[in-house]
Amino acid sequence: MIAGLDIDHIMIACDDPRTDFETFKELTGYPEAWPYNDFGAIKTGAIWVGQTAIEFAKLEGAKSYPPRIAGLALSSSLEPWDLADALKGLGISHVPPTHIAPDSEDRLSWVNLMIGGFLTGEPRTLWLGRRFGGGSGFARWMSRMAENMAAKPGGLQRLNGVLDKQMAFFIRYLPEQTAIDQRAAAQLSLSSTISARIEIGLGASALQAGNWSSLIGSDITPGCEWESPSGTVLSFLTTDRAELQRIVLTVTSPPRAPLPLHLGDLIEFREA
């Protein structure tokens, strides 16, 4: 299992993230996890929904699909390169940790570490090869190459080009303490009013179930649930494809109006 494993947020990819972000915030009244920002290649804003957050994003250069749940962001207590070594030890494909700093004013940056073998629509690139994993010299060289590319005009957009329909990844924000403080405040204010469950199809292959089991440290089978330390639940379903399917929010007070159809298909509210 991965030490300190938790759910950071879930990402919805959409054509107009600013409008979806503002609409969701207005209808629910929930606080921002981070404000909407247009970084060029990445347009993003996120809203707290209990112990986790929903990000509304557009990644320029990535393959085009209708609005969808595009990413599950995980967190760990391990430092990024220690996390890479742990994933290699579990036989889980992953990219090298990559520092992404799209904000010229240095207000927000993060380290991404994408993992493979969990979702049908994840990227199919050599970056997910097991032989490039861990903290090897080649992996660190790949990381430097990606960071150098991301720092150049148009480079991050080219990196986004390897992305496909869905992805699972680890994230660590910088500065880290700011993110920790924001999460603690959100948990304090929302923990009694919202609980979040993320429905995930396991697909027909045993590969995905085996990787989830290794990551979490317990046997994952269709029909089971795992509650993260912060309280977000992953619900594993029997499906033909391994997919992030839906976000279910159990709330004491539903939104005052229905969500737009393209969001309502992805986010379901249930009254507690």
C-alpha cells in the first residue's frame, strides 16, 4: 500500500471551465479550493465538496471529448521521489514526478505523478512504462526534460497532448503548508454538511482491481467501497470499462436549482 494515501480532488474537463466553476459555486454556495485561473495551457478552478474538491478544467492540447470526469487526484504522505520508488516496488506503472509551474506570478505550482493500469481511457505512452519508474537516473532525466518543456511557451500544451480520456495521478501542491491549511479549514466548515462518493468502474480485466488493491492495501472487488482517511469514499462497480463514472454528494441542503445538464450527468446530489 501507499503510505498516507488520500483523495485530493476529482477533475471535470469541460470546454468552458470558468462558467462551470462559477455556476457550480453560485448554485451550491460552497467555498473555493482555489480560484479560477487562466494559465494559458491550463484553465482551472476548484470548489470544496466536503473533504475533497471538484476541479473544473480545460487542458489545451489534450484530446477533445465531451465534458467528462477526466481525473482522480490522489495524495500521499511520501515525498514525490519516495512515492515513485514505492510505486515501482508495487509494480505500478507511473511517470516521473514533474514540477508544473504555469503561474508567472508563482502563486500556484504543483508536482504531478501520473499512474497507469487503473483506467481504460488513460494515456498510452512510454511514460507509463515500468522500466522507467522509481528514482533511477533515467527517470530523473525524463523529469527534468518535462519540466524544461513545461517552462517554455507552448511546452505545457505539448505535454498535455499525451493525455487521453481519463487519468489517475498523485499531486503535491507548492507551497505545501498552504494547501494543508486550506484543506483543514474546508474540512472544519463542510464536514457535517457534505459527504462525497466517487463511483469507479473496475472493468472486465483483473489488472485494474489488482492495482487498486496494491495501492490501497486491501482487496478491491466490484461492489466494495474504500473510505479515505479524510472521509471521501471510492465506490467500485461492475462495469465493462474501467472508468471514473460519477460523483455522488450527500448533502443536508441541496442546491437551490438543478445543475446544467452536462454537469448534472456527472454530479448527483442526494439529500441526507
